[in-house]
Amino acid sequence: MIGFVTKEQGCDVAEKIMLVQRDHGDRTNRKHARLKYTVDDMTVEGFKAAVEERLGWKLAPERAYKFERNIDTFGWQTGWDGKKHFTCFIENGRVQDEPGKDFKTGLREIAKVHKGVFRLTANQHLIISDIEPSEEATIAKLLKKYGLDNVDFSGLRLSSSACVAFPTCGLAMAESERYLPVLVDKIETILEENGLRNDSIVMRMTGCPNGCARPWVAEASFVGKSKDNYLMMLGGGYTGERISKPYRDGVGEKEILDILRPMIKHYAADRMDGEKFGDWTIRAGYVKATDEGRNFYKDSCIE
């Protein structure tokens, strides 16, 4: 946290942050190239000073803020200007035609009549946005025709996401996009048994440690290491503000389900009112909180 900016100042500050990274980031070692390492090397105060030097003015002191969720709001919403917006559930972001889900054809038909815009969410879903009230019935009819209006899924499925992995990505070492829905099917059964069908648990999976689906800040996540072999992590913040902690290495489907079955039962019985799964795994002692990135492996369950 380095300060507060107004929305008018946002683009200017973002540019100066990128310039500091350009001038001070490590261009010789890819494993040490990201912004987080630049901040770590310069210290937060040093990085802030470099940004302010390029701005020519001081950042205002930080202000209190609160994130309440890190997932999308599905279905119909009404904007401040009276226009309508519909967020479609697109599992893992894959727009294609398949039996019972002619999403590609449906979105093409909607695009022919929609006068607003299409927005992609950070969680791989799609918002048909800025729908005039007079256009709502037409869009709703097309959504229904092509199955794009269905948002009746478990809280887990609505909160899950995966990178593309096989067969699209050359860096993949394990399945992700094609496998996570299958795993969610099986975990949903455990959730149903414990009365947790509608509870949102942020679960993510990637086919390699590059982490394109942001598994490092999920409440429960799986990072592919080889075929049917994943690093399992727990304890990330529901709002994305806390990094997860390695819990088990080298797990496949059987181990994942064997771990989650008693854990979810314990969660259902022990959680406090409104307590999220990631927070609970820390309170219940499964993992310790990761207070900063350099302590990712510290006090983990992995040697």
C-alpha cells in the first residue's frame, strides 16, 4: 500500500509505476523479473519514492477500504443509469458450441441485435452490458434460447476457474480447464452431503506454476506439476487479499477427495457465522496464514 489516488490521477500513477518497473526491474533473470521482486528489492518506501519522483507530486495518505468478494455477480443487474446488464456463466471462459450449450452461436446472434457492449470479467465470464430497457426482452429471449441464461449452479462452480492448459498451452504439465469441471462434479457431491451447495468457495486450478488462473490467492487451489499430479494449497483470502499456503504436494484426484471429504465435513460443523472457507482453514489449523509472499513456504505442511 503506497497511498491514495483519485480516479482522475489513476492513469498517470499507473504509468509511473510501469516506468519504475521498466527502469528498475530485473531484465536478466526471468524468475526475478516481476514487479513484486522490484518492490522487494527497492523496499515499499523506496518504490513509492521512485513513483513520486516521476509524478512530481506526493501521493495522498492511504484510505480505509473493504473488499467483500472476489467473484462475479451473475444474472440481471440494473446500472446507475437504468440500463441492464446480464452476466453469463461461461465455465473457465470457453465459448464454444457443444450439446445443450450453443454459446458461440448464441453470442453471435445476440451480437447482431445488441446495441451495447460485451465485457469480459476477470473471472472468465461474460457481461452483456448497457442493454436498453426496450432491448431487454429481445436479449432475454436469445439468452434463454441458447442456454446462456442458466446461472443455477453450485456456489463452488460459480467461484471456480482454470487456465487453458492442455491441449492449448505449451507450458502445461497437467490438465486444468478440461479437468477442473470433472473434479468440481465430485466435490459438489461432498458439499451437497454437508448442506453447502450454495456456499461460495474460491477454487482454482492451473496446469503449471505460472498460475494464469491466480491459484495463489484462491481459498483452495491446485497447481499442476505433471500428469495427474498437483500441488494443493489452502488458506487464500476470499476477497483475494491473502496468499494461500502449500498444504500437500504430489496429489491426484483420489488424494484430493480423501483430503476434502473430512475437511468439508469439519468446515460445515465448525465454521462460525459468515466464516469463509479460506479463513476457516487457518483458524482450524490446517495451514498458517501467509502474511507476505516471502513466507509462502514458511510453516507450510511441505518439507
